[in-house]
Amino acid sequence: MPLDPHQYRELLSATLPSAFDADTFEPHVRTLFTPDSHRRALDPDATVVKGGRGVGKTVWFKSLQDEELRRLAAAEYRLPRLTTIRALPGYGTALLPDRYPSQRTLDALTTEFADAADIWLTVVLHAVGAPDINAIDNWADRVRWLLAHPEAAERALAHADQEAASTGTTPLFLFDALDRLHSRRDITDRLVEGILRVALDLRTRTRNLRAKVFIRHDMFDGIRLTFPDASKLTANAADLTWSPPSLYGLLFHQMGNADHALSDDFIAETGGWNSTEFRKAPPHWLTSDHEQQRKVFERMAGPYMGRDHRKGIVYTWLPNHLTDGLGQVSPRSFLSALRKATDVTGERFFGHEYALHWDGIRQGVQTASGIRVVEVREDIPWVSTAIVPLGGLQVPIETQDVIQRWEERDLKGELIRLSEATPSADGGAPAPTGPLTTDYPKLIGELVELGVMSRRANGKLDLPDVYRIAFDLGRKGGVPRVRQ
């Protein structure tokens, strides 16, 4: 018997998190979703994994360090090598000074050591247990030892490679949260280039040691890859992307694996699930066939974003209004919008014929925009500094109107002050990086690369709804903005 609207709403409430923070979220075998498009990113030989905000970089960074989740991914993606890797964190958001240097320590190290690759090679040797490195109790002295003993360092690396071969394992050095390496963009770029050089060196000079670098698109594209064979990193790079079927597949997977009795009813209603002791896997059509997904979602939300088709088809309307300027939707935005839609419908439209009312979905998009903007302020604060002066304008906007607003607010001075922020103490949150440039036309290009802006065929600038709404910019006939 199909679930009624109240049951669907109850299941959605149990499924969708009221808040989601990748830094504190811990992946679980029951809820880990494996979209087809992520397979290549998990291959140990894919050194660079590019992805925007909230697409799963940190989720996979953490999952690869969990043996049970690695086995699951190996089975789902048919990547048996994942069962033989030994995951070693090289950098991340967690404060692990015994594994890798903190942002404050990196600030001191980059002042003393010109070549950032020496810092990261030291991290690698420490991770594989090189005795001479591990006998030293601080990072600066460890790097000094490496510089003073280059032959011994090479032998230690070769020994680690041979040991991995003898045990049939692949030490995999994982790097995440690279936007938190340093508050200054130029120094961050130095550190990232050093990571990439070491990662490429491991791939080309050893048989068994590998690195995987999770990085934002704009950061990778902004690095000058001038070292030998750097083109191999670009050719080999993988992307973490989410198509609309992947997003709906994630939703249905979570609904079937929620800790709620109605999950079993949803599984029975949709059919074809493969249940084990630890998790329930949806049928392939439920995670990839958009026409079949549309029929399932319409049971929850109806077919239209109003009383008829003129307001849009709900299945396509939701992801379309959460898409950034690069055509990508983050699962975090998608699930946040649905959570808000569920709450609003329950509070204001309890007797509606579907579990989700179209006005609730619109408010969900507004909420997702607000969350996305808060994330940007935390992660890439210079973006917020650049967009806030545009509040009250209506998109699309002429380039000269954007630049005029920036000049009136002395944006260049604001960005310079922001980029000179000092790194936090070891126990605090690392300070994010500033922009690559303060030249206004180039700054627009950087915002386009981030997906915060896009340029129309007529040359005008646009902001996708996921940013426009909460940044208080209007659009004729669009979802109403969230006034500050």
C-alpha cells in the first residue's frame, strides 16, 4: 500500500538532516551513497580530485580512511585496489599535529623553507614511519633533517615503496581542505603546488606509493603547473559531479536507509532493493532513470510547481534553481532545500494532497541559498565581500555597473585587508585564503570560475539563484530574494 502524504512527510523528516557540516559529519556504511560519476575519483591512480563546495570531497577523504567504507566502495565501484590501500592523511580540517602541520605551523615553515615540496615530502616520510624523521619531535627540525640528508631521505622513500610491495598494500596519502592551508592566496598556491609536485613524484617514481588531492576547481586551475610532467596531473584529474538523477538517487537511498519504520514501507512501495545486514541498496533505475525517479518524486511533491505546468515541472525545477554558474548542484543544497520544504509544508500546508507543497519547495530554495552564502562567508569570505555591494541590483547586470559598485565601496582595499588576515592559533579554525587578484575584471573572471557568477551570451553578468537569493539580488519573475 503506497505511503500517504503524512507518512511521506514523516519519513522525509526522519531522513533529511536539520543541519549538515562536512567537517563534523562522519560517513556511515548505511548511508554512504556511491554515485556512478564518482568511481574514477576513487581510483588510487587518480591523483587530483576536483570538486566544488559541498559535493563530497571531505566525505570521500574521510571514507577512504575507514576500512569498512573502503570495502563498500570497492564492491560498489568494482575497484578491488581500494581493499589494499593504507590511507594516510596528509592534510585536512582536523587538528592532527602528529600527522601533519597545522596552518599556523605551515605559516612558520613557509617563512623558513622556500620549497614547499620539502615540507610535504617530510609529511610523507613521517607517515610511512621513516625512523630518522620520526625520531624528531617538531616539523621544522624534520624538514631541516630532510634538507641535510637528501640521500637518506631518498632511501627512506624507496624502502617504504619496497615494503608496500612486499605486503601488497598501497599507501595512499590524502589531502583535503586545501583552502585552509594559509590565509594568503600566494602562499596557499605555493603549498598546493608543493603537494602536487610530491604527489606526481610518488606516482612517477614509485610503484606503490600514491597520493590523492581533493581540491576546488578554481584552486587547481589557478596554480601555475610549470614543473616537469605537470600535464599528467591535468590529464589524470577526476571530477566530483552530481547529476539530477544522482541527487534524487541520494534522496531515495537515504529514505530507504533512514532509522524509521516507514523506510521499509518505502522500500516495499518502490521495490527491487537489495538488503543486507548493514544497508539497503536501491535498484539501479531508482538512482539513474530520471523518468522513473520523476514518477516516485511526484508521489511526494506532485507534478508541478503550482496548479499547472506553467510554473514548472517540480522534478526539474528544484535542481535547476539550485544549480551554480558551472552547472553543478551540491547534494548539501539539495537536501537542505528538501528539509525546509518538508518543515514548511507540515507547518503551513498540513492538509495538502502531497507531502511537499510548491511554496514549501520555493522556501527550501531560499533556505538553501542562505546556507550556501553562509558557507561562502566561512570558506571563501572574499566572495561575500565582493558580492554584498551588489545587493539590491537586479540580474542580469552590466559589467560596468558591477565595477562601479565595487569602486564606490573601495572593494580593492577591503580585499587587501582581508588577505592580510593572520593565521589562527593551532587550536582555532584555519583562516581561508583571499582572491588571486584585486583587479576588478580579473576578479569577475575568478567569480565566474567559482560558479558564483556566469556570463550571458550578450555579455551581461548573472548570479545563479543559489547565490542570488540570499545575497539580496533580484530577478524578474524569479524566486523572491531573501532581504537582509
